[in-house]
Amino acid sequence: MQSIFSNGGLCLFADYLTMRPSWTKQRFRDVEHTTLILDSCPGEKTFLNCLEAFVYPVENIFMRIISFVITVTTVPTLNLLSLFGIRNPVRKNADLTNNTELLGNCSRAYIYSDSDRLVQTWAVERHSQKAASSGISTKLHKWHASPHVQHMKKDKVRYIDVITSQWKKALYGSVFFDSD
């Protein structure tokens, strides 16, 4: 069971998947992660959502200017690197979580919102469709009017029900425990 929050958490999880010793791969696929819970991810990298994530929350004006300069130079640089065959890191990390060689047929639940300003609903739904087309069991849980990674705050009972249901499905199978 692995819970992943936002594209930052997805990045850390992708690093873990690719950097762990090769002898752990079979054990990892078979035992450790029978389900993923993806909360507010994966999204697509856009200039506007990078500003939203890295510049707008900074209150100190001096630090905000520095964040703005870094964002304004980094985002176009990443886009230019794609011309040389270097993949967008956000998309690359999202693709790793659909890699059945790394994760096996690990089921997943997607928790996301139509009012998330950092992660697009279409990106989450597209990722889920790609997983399903590979034979991976997926379940979409869409919140309304819930900001980025604040779904539990918006509806605690529903959030806990989604997590509990996913755990039970992972432990006991989907035949007996399928909520919604």
C-alpha cells in the first residue's frame, strides 16, 4: 500500500522505484505494494500551475521574486530539453507508476477534484485510462470544490471510506469490498 500526494510525492515515489536495488524488484511487485492511492496526482506541468505551486504561495516579496525568476527560467528550460529527447519529468514519473514491470498489476484509487488549480482532472483521468488499458484495476474518486490535496478536509467521512475500501480490496480482494 502506498499513498502518494501531489506531483511532488509522485516524484519521490518514482525515484524510489528507479533507484532501489534490482534484487528487490520481484519482492516489491509481489508483496509490498498491492495498491496505490494517488491523491491530487498525476498532473501535467504547465507554466501557470508552476507559478501557482512555487511563486504565489511565497509571502516574503524578496523570496517571491527569487521563486519567480527560478520558475521563469526552469520551466522553459525543461521544455527546451524535450527537443533533445529529455522527457518532461512530471510525465516521466507518471508513466513509471503505470509500468507493470516495476509495480506488477498494482490496483489504484485516484482522489482528485474539479477545482484543483495544480492538477488537471483530464490528466488524472487520462492516467487512469492508461492504467486500465494495461489491465490495472482503477477507481476514480472525484471531489467537487475541493482544493489541491485538501479532499479529506472537504469530506473526511468519504475520504476515509475511499482509503479503507482500497485497503480492504488490496487485502481481501475486490469481490467483498467495493464501495461507491
